[in-house]
Amino acid sequence: MLDKARSVGLAGHVGFDNLPDQLVNKAVQKGFVFNLLCIGETGIGKSTLMDTLFNTSFEAKPNSHKCASVILKPQAYELLEGNVQMKLTIVDTVGYGDQVNKDDSFKPIVDYIDQQFEAYLQEELKIKRCLQAYHDTRVHSCLYFICPTGHGLKAIDLVCMKKLDTRVNVIPVIAKADTISKNELLKFKEKIVAELNANGIKIYQFPTEDDTVAEINTSMNTHIPFAIVGSTEFARVGNKMVRARQYPWGTVQVENDTHCDFIKLREMLIRTNMEHMREVTHAKHYELYRKTRLEQMGFSDVDSDNKPMSFQQTCEKKMHMHQQELAQKEEEMKQQFIQRVKEKEAELKDAERELHAIFDQIKDDNAREKKGMEDYQKQLEDEISEFQRLKIQYQTAQLSGSHTLSLGTLKGKKK
Ligand SMILES: Nc1nc2c(ncn2[C@@H]2O[C@H](COP(=O)(O)OP(=O)(O)O)[C@@H](O)[C@H]2O)c(=O)[nH]1
Ligand SMILES: *[C@@H]1O[C@H](CO)[C@@H](O)[C@H](O)[C@H]1NC(C)=O
Ligand SMILES: *[C@@H]1O[C@H](CO)[C@@H](O)[C@H](O)[C@H]1NC(C)=O
Ligand SMILES: *[C@@H]1O[C@H](CO)[C@@H](O)[C@H](O)[C@H]1NC(C)=O
Ligand SMILES: [Mg+2]
């Protein structure tokens, strides 16, 4: 057993206070990966919001809204800010909500997320794994775009978010928030939160464990779902060009907290909690997927008596079970074979018996026929000898000159 660690003072500068710098340098060199999934019906402003968030133009052509089913379209980008490199993947849900039957619109999305987990798991399970060079495609965050109807969530929203809340960090946002009035927006937000709670949907919460930041993050959590406005246009405000949407009655400034929650969303999504979401994806959502999959494959940390079980033991147990199964199968097949042979044998015996019966029948028939023939032959012979006798009698009578014919014996015989 290891003794409890003792804390000792250092007399001079050793240098491991450099460790954080080493970590930062390494991380910066490697670059960062972030995968963002946007769910929302066609034309709700997904592409526009992405352009707004990253203040760039991703130059995607608008997708068709005539798809037979929902298609997930990932698109990778390399971004550079200062000396920090980011591999950003934006996954678009093409055709979401466009079908007449929206019952399983969530399925392709769930499948996509699981596929990315599966790919990572397979890499992890390899003997020669290279997770360092592996391009992680697991979805770190999911923006769910809610229609600004003012009437709460639709069934498709509830079903989809419920399916996703154990797989990914869901952040619901109210799209096109400039189309909804200030008072309505407050009620709308309350209604959405109430509906999410009533359906037990766990959306992503900004971390509040740290006391120093707990207050800010808690207050941010109360602003969910963020009401956002996106725009690809700029307008002059004062002496600056800012992203805005211009209407005949005024201008909506995207980056103004009194107009919408866009700044809050950007702050929480990109500037403070990106790393946290990456962590949660790996430590919570991926872990759950991994656990479920490994259990499905028959692995377990404990045996049926709740005793710890090593990987090797599990393998041996599995192999043993497999062998038993094989042996049982073999035995079954043997029994089946014997049964079949017996059946065939009985069938053959029956056939033989039948043949014998037919043979006996034919033999009997033959014997009877033969007897009949013999009788007939005998009768004929009798008749011939009778005829001979008569002939001789007749000849004798002729020779002796007598004309009398004695037919008495013949008559007597016929009786
Ligand atoms: N009023 C309003 N319109 C928006 C907003 N964001 C995008 N739009 C408009 O909605 C239309 C569809 O946007 P787009 O980003 O292509 O939607 P996507 O199909 O979800 O990618 C475009 O005409 C945008 O100008 C918004 O916040 N408010
Ligand atoms: C966004 O980009 C435009 C130029 O395309 C620039 O004028 C503007 O200042 C940028 N906004 C921010 C917040 O950096
Ligand atoms: C929220 O929480 C994260 C993680 O604990 C922290 O880095 C951040 O500073 C907090 N505050 C805000 C305003 O996001
Ligand atoms: C935000 O909008 C309000 C109201 O329209 C305006 O008074 C304020 O100057 C704007 N803030 C900035 C930074 O533009
Ligand atoms: Mg689009």
C-alpha cells in the first residue's frame, strides 16, 4: 500500500510551473475540432446564423426543400483566428420537417450521431489505434431551431429533442426572433421551458459548479432558449458597420443585447463553453454510448454475483459459452440425423412389406390359375380317353357287323 502523500516545500525555482504553458502550446499546435449540428426546417435561418456566428460567409447554396427524407449534410471548414486553428464541421439537416409524414424525421439525425460515436469506438477498440491523428466527428453541440410561432413547441420538436437529449448537448434557440414582439417573446420562452420540463427533456446547461462563475452561468441558463436573429447584411450605426436586418420601420442589430440574445449565444457557445461541451460529449454522451454498446456485445465489469471481472475472464467466459453453444448445436444435429435415419428406415420397411404382400398375392393368383389349368387339362384328357374308348368301341362294332351302339356308359358317365 502507498503511504499518504506528504506535502513538501520547494527551496527554489524548479520549473514545473511551466506545465500549463506546455499544455497550451501543445493544444494550440494540434488545433481544435468542433462539430456543430443545426436542426431546423428549411428556411428557418440555419445557414444565416452560421454565417453570423463566425462572421464569415460559408457560401453554401440553399438546399432544396423537396427531399423524400431528412438528409444529414456535414461540411468541414478550416478556420484560423490569431494562431489558433479550428476544424469546424457544420452538419445541416436537409429537408427536416418538409415531409408530409414527420413521424421519423428524427431517425436520420439519431443515426448520424450514433454513427459518429460508433466510428470513434471502433478506433478506440483497435489494437493499433491512432486517436491522436483521428479526426473526431462526434457532434459536440446541437442547435435546435424553434419556429417563432409564439405558440409553444410542435410535436416534432418534442419528439426529436427527447431522442437527442441523451446523445448530444442540445441548445434550443428561437429562430427569427425579430418576427415576434417583445412581450410575446417572454411568454413564448416560458411556455417552451415549461413544455421541455413537462416532457422531461434535458437540454444542455452551462456549468455552474465553479463558484466564481456560477452566478453568470446561472443567469445565462435562465435566458435559454436564446432568441436569435441572423443576418448577412450590414448597416451603418454611428460610425461602424454592424450586422443588421433593415426594415421600413427600423433596424434590428444582431449584436445588440437589447435587440436579441445573439451575443449571449455566441458568448456561451463559442467563447466560454466550447471546451466544456467537448468534454461533456466525451465524458457523458460518448461514455453512455460506449457502455451500452459494450454491454450489448456481452462485456461487463462484474459477473452475475456482482464480483469484479477482468477483460480476460469475460473473454474466456464468452469463449466457453460459445463452445457450449456449439456442442449443443452439434448434439441437436446428431439427434436430428438419427431421427431422420429412423424415419427413412421405417419407410423402407413399409415399402418392403407392401412388396411382399404384392408378391404373395401374385403367387397365390398363379397357383390358383395353374390349378385351374391342370383341372381343365385333366378334363380334356378324360374327354380324349372317353372319345378314344368310344372310337374303339365303334370300330369294334363295325367290324363285328353289329349296328347297335351302346351309349349307356357314356350317358352314365355324364351324370
Ligand atoms: N426575419 C428573419 N429572417 C431571417 C433570419 N435569419 C435568416 N432569415 C432569412 O430566412 C431565409 C432563409 O435563411 P437560410 O439561412 O437560408 O435558412 P436555412 O434553410 O435554415 O439554412 C433567408 O431569406 C434569410 O434572410 C432572422 O433571424 N430573421
Ligand atoms: C465581421 O466582418 C466584417 C467584415 O466582413 C467586419 O466589418 C466586422 O467588424 C466583423 N464583425 C466582428 C464582430 O468582428
Ligand atoms: C461559465 O462556466 C464556464 C465553465 O465553468 C466558465 O469558464 C465561464 O467563465 C462561466 N461564465 C460565463 C459568463 O460563461
Ligand atoms: C443597442 O440598441 C439600443 C436600442 O436600439 C441602442 O440605444 C443602443 O445604442 C444599441 N447599442 C449599441 C452598442 O449599438
Ligand atoms: Mg441552409
